[in-house]
Amino acid sequence: MCTLKYFALILVALTTLSFMPEDWGPTGHRATGAIAETYLTEKAKKEISDLLDGQSLAFVSTYADEIRSDDRYKSFAPWHYVNFPFDSTYANSPKSPKGDIMVAIDKCLEVLKTPESSKDEKTFYLKLLVHFMGDLHQPLHVGLAEDKGGNTFQVQWFDEGVNLHWVWDEKIIEKYGMSYSELAQNTKKLTNTELEEIQKGTLEDWMYESRTLCMDVYAHTKVGEKLGYQYMYRYTNTVRDQIQKAGIRLAKLLNGVFE
């Protein structure tokens, strides 16, 4: 009897651990925030530090996920993503009445740019903006409604059964084995031309860039497929590039807000 009880407790513990979030997820979002800080103007740094009472963008980058367990913020859940068919466009697709990631980022910028917004309002939406810019650059956050952005697209990650969204949110970065600070400190060295290329464009341009990557992911991933080192080789640099772009573009938006 004791043995069975002990086994049951171990099984519950292992099951709980297997569903705990780990990385792009926290690691990817924190790296995005840390990268953004290196591209901020001095004025933007001061304004942001005042709003966050000295906390870093990396520290607050996970706030939008943390509040999801609080029913008071339930209405913000659809703001983490946008879904529409591959054979359609964002403009031509039905919009969620609850909003989406494009609506979310525009709202964050609006509040931050409005002089009448209180400090609490600006702080709240600044924290959301840091997170949503990270989400915008995760390809599965610009996905398909029918599988909930890859959340019901089941695959094998090495010897673990997971969904495709989880692979992209966390598993690739987890397997790569770098902390958020290591990811931020080991970004690709860019020329001025390359930096300008990343910074240019609109929010919609950046969304469609993620969309193109999402379509590539679906073209090279099958339901039930066992993903491993070959998949890592194909997509790890894509993940790192997207995190770097998210940080650079977040800084561009924030510099514009606090110019």
C-alpha cells in the first residue's frame, strides 16, 4: 500500500514538472528585454527607469504571462497572439472582438504616448509591451486558429510528447542551454546596414515576417513527428535571430515613445 502511494506521489510530481513553463517563455522574453536595453537612448532609459522604479526590461518581460493566473486580467489573454488562415491576410480575416497582438501593441503605445495617462497606467502597459513584442517574433504566435497556434499540434521532442507551440516557446531554447543573459550577450554582430534593415518597417511588416517563418515551420513539421537534433540545427539560429530582432525593434518603439 505504501509503495503504491509513494509511486502515485512520484507520478503526480513528474506530471506537474513536465507541464511547467521554462523558456521563450521566461528565457526568451528576458533576453528580448536585455537586448532592447542596449539600444535605448539615454532619455528613454531614464523615462523607463522612472516608470519601472529601477527594474529592468528583462525583469518585467514576463509580467504579461504572470498575470494570466489572475481572473482580473483574463481579458488580456487573446492579446498574446493573432491567428488567421495561411491563404488569407490579416486585413482580410475576421478579427477577434477581444483583440489580438496587433491591437495589444497599438494600445500599449497609445497609453505610453498619452500625456494624460497616469504613471500606473504607463507602467502596466510598458510591461505588457515588452512581452508582446517578444510574442510577436515567436512564429507560432502568428499562427492558425484550428490548432490554437500549434497548441494542439502534437509532436515528439526527443523522447517527450509535447505540442509544437511548446517546442517554439520553450523547448528549443531549453535544449540550447543558455541563460537569458548569455543569449543577450551573444547576439549576432550587426553592421549599421543590417541594424537599419531590422529597424525599418511597420508593426504589420514585422508580424508578416513572423508569419512567413510560421509557414516554413508548418512546411517542415508533421503531426506526430519525432523532432530532435536535426530540428535544432534547422531552427535554433532562427529563434536566436527572432529574439534579437524583437529586442532591437522594442527599443525602436520605446525610443520613439520617449523621444
